[in-house]
Amino acid sequence: MVKAIANRLRGVIEKCIDTTQSAFVPRRLISDYVLLAYEILHTLKQKRMGRKGFMAVKLNMSKAYDRVE
């Protein structure tokens, strides 16, 4: 019964979930965001030289997600 409800709601749920959410969403990969972060850091390292300054901010998201310790 749960599977039938999930299948019927699949189209609605996919529209409700933001495009930036990647974990546990069909056809979206967490690794895409790992690669994006790597590319951003690589670009920041290359742009470090010069007059314009660049900055990156790292946010602590540990409270936003459940975890097992």
C-alpha cells in the first residue's frame, strides 16, 4: 500500500523538492555537488593572484542533517 501511494505521489513530490536538493532524489547525484565544490575551490586558487579578492564561506551544516555517532 505504501509503495502504491509513493508511486502516485512521485510526480508531485519531485515538483516540491528544490532543484538544489540532491540526496535521496531519483536521477540526482550527490557527486555532482562534490565536483562543483572542487571546481569552485580550483577557480579560487587560480584567481588568488591579482588585485581583485575572492572569498569562500564554509557553513557548518551538521545540525541540518541527522547523523549517527
